[in-house]
Amino acid sequence: MIQTDSIEKSSVSFRVLTDGQIVEIRRTAFEVMSKVGFRVHHEGARKMLKQAGALVYDEIVKVPEHIVAECLRTAPKGWTIYDRQGNRAMEVEGRKSYYGTSTASPNTKDALSGEIHPTRVADIAIGAQVADALPNIDWVMPMGSVQDVPSTAADIHEFEAVVTHTTKPIVFIGYTPRGVELVYEMATEVAGGIDNLRQRPFLIFYPEPISPLVFPADVIDRLFVCADLAMPQIQGPTMQFGATAPMTLAGAIAQGTAEALMCLVLAQLRKPGCPCSLGCNFAVFDMTAGLLSIAAPESSLALAAQAEVAQSFGLPSWGLAGSTDAKVLDAQAGSESAFSILAQGLGGLNLIHDVGYMDNGMVCSTAQLILGDENIGMAKRFIRGIEVNRETLARELIENVGPGGHFLDQNHTYDHFKNELWMPDLMTRSAGEDWRSQGAKDMATRIQEKLEDIVKNHEAPSLPDNTLTALKTIRQKGEKELVKGKE
């Protein structure tokens, strides 16, 4: 008998848009690009776009579809990302999902005391250390924007803190064009040379234009630095429904797709063939509070839909899950984290970031990150689906055990229970009597105990001393240059 893979094994997924709806959104995005255009605050980029055939009116640039089509043709349809040690870690393509940490918040929930304070370099190091220890966190961003060093040099401090405390792939935000160059200098030292870094990239750059439809000069310069090196970048225009994008999800997705395509056009015109994504961020502008919500269901719905548009182009997508608007580690934090993690995994988004955000994105929390790691494990098992074949159907076993028997003493049970069943690390399944005898610890308490154990005992493999010295030298010289340039 010939048995197809779709019968034997199929992961669980869903679709938000029909093929016809994807066509309509793509068509609208192309029209936004060609008829509305973008405000481009970069003279060199405007000249480059005009030379390619775009229409330029002062700072407004309108991009015809044929330019976009050519740039889509040259963009790689997915890429492989490695870890710091050169091992294959993530195939960023298709519907393969990988989860990463939160980033860029000005405040941190202290890993040990639980107090909220301005983010420090030490917090970034602890965030990377905790992420490195968690089995379901696939990649790491600096968990916060540091406030205890000069802002123009924050990116090099953050990268050094992350790369020395985790071996996992890194996604970073550069704050200045020169800062991005310095981060790549540091990454080159870690990789053992620029050729090694290009062959086995372990970091991804994350530039953000300003919605709606504005591209600042420094954002473009940062994007160009990455393109010139042919390093992967996952662009992330960020929209709030009803504030910086249309209130309707369809309109916001169309606008976001146009902005993401413009990022791709800029990168491909600068360096054809450089690795790019087609990602967006969507958030709800809460009309009652006047605040951004990072955990509303509409965000996951829009992200999953926009990912389907990206998939229709064969390009990687960008998600935002594992976050909460809650201020403490409570039932709201758990439900918002779990919902978004499962929804976006089912949607097949590729790089899903911001596991660990709290308080409308204003606080990064390693405790929330640990909660998210548990939820991701549960979601990954659900999405993995059910394998159907002769071994798993167990016809002979059922016949042998027969009516009234049991399966506890069967080799089949022993052979399959570890792979078939997801076992929680933090969630309790013990009897109430046992739970009380063990201290009646709630989830927040169990998370805190695990967090303290990681901070005390977990260490990522250390970089060689000469590499650590080189990183320190680049950071010290770079900070002087960046701070002086700001004066």
C-alpha cells in the first residue's frame, strides 16, 4: 500500500484568508506603493529609487509594481540561521515557527527582587542567560533598551551582553547606522571572520520604518548597512489599528504589507539577493485607555493573515506573541500569553518575538518569559498533530490486550509515552493533597523558584578570552566614537 505523508503525519494549522482575499490585499498594497507612495527622508535612497524607475516628488516616492516584482524575484525565499557555535538552528521559511524573547522596553521586572526599574545592561545579560536555559525559546533579543549607558551606544552594550550569555541565534535592534556596523564587527569576532559570519549567520537585524508610510534617513542607512553585508534582516513596520493604520484589519494588513515591501525594495535595490523578510507588527490602539495593547486577539488575527500574504510571496514572516498587558504574573498574563502563542503557531508565522513582555510592552520580564516557555511547549505539541501509521494505530496491541485489560505493562506504552505526551515543567498535575503537602505553591511561586535557579546555576558556554577582549575593545572604542558624534 502506498501511504502519503499527508495521511501518515500532518501538523495542525489554520487559514485566515482565502486565496481571493490574499490577491485583494496584495493588489491594494501595490496600489498604495504606486499611487500613494512613501515619505523617504534619504537623498541617496531617493536617487536610487528614481534610477530604478520610481516617481520622486521632493521627499515623496511612488514605486511602480514592476520595480517591486523585480525585487521580489531577487529576494531569497527563506534562509538558514545558525547558533553562535555554528550549528544549524532555524530554517526561516514556509510555515516553520520559532519563538524569541521580548525587547526594547525601557523598564525591567527584576529577575530576583521582582521590582520594576529602568533596564540596565545587567538585566540584558540575565535575560539572555534565562533564554539560553529555556528549551522552547529558539532565539534571543536584548530584553529591553538599556538606560544606564549613553543611548547612542546602547546597541553595542546590549549585543555584547546577549552574545556572551547565550549560544542561541540573536535578533538585534540597531540604534544608529554606526552602531549597526559595530555590532557586525563584534559578530565577526565571534564568528571568526566575516566570511564565516556570512556562511553561518547567527544574527538578524531588525529595522523599523515609521507608520504610516515614512522612512527616516537613519533607518534606511541601518537597512543599507545590513544589505551591504548580505546579512539577514527582518523588517517590522508597526501599526496600531485606528491610529497609525486603518481601523479595519484588512486595511491595516494592506498598509503594513506595502511598508514591508518598501523595506524589501530598498534592500534589494541596494544589494540584490540579500536576505529579507516581509514582516509586520500589529497592535490595538485601545480606544478606552488611549494605550497600545500588545495582547489583543485582533493582533494575532492580523499577524496570521499578513503571514499568509508573506507566504504567498515565498518570504519569511514576523510575529508577536507570549506578551501580556497585565502588570503582574496572574491569570490574565497566562491566558494572553497562551492564546497568542498558540494562534500564531497555528498561523505558521516564522519568527515570533516578544515572549516576556508585560504592561503594554513597557516592561520586559524573565518571569513572563518562563511562563511563555511553558506555553510554547504545550502549543508545539498541539501543533505537531497526530501521526497515523501501522505502529501508532496499534491494531494488534488492542487485540492482544482485549476487553478489560490494560496497557501499562506494554512495551508499546514504554516506547511511545515520552514522545506522544507533553509533560509540563511548571504546571501541576499532582493530587490536591500532595500539592498542599509540598507547600501549596501557585504558578507565580514555581516560576520564581525556577528563575532564581537559572540565574544562580545556568551558564552558557563561554567565548574564548581573546574574543571577549576583542568585544570589549570594540565596545569601548565604539562608545567613545558614538558619544562624541552625538555631542
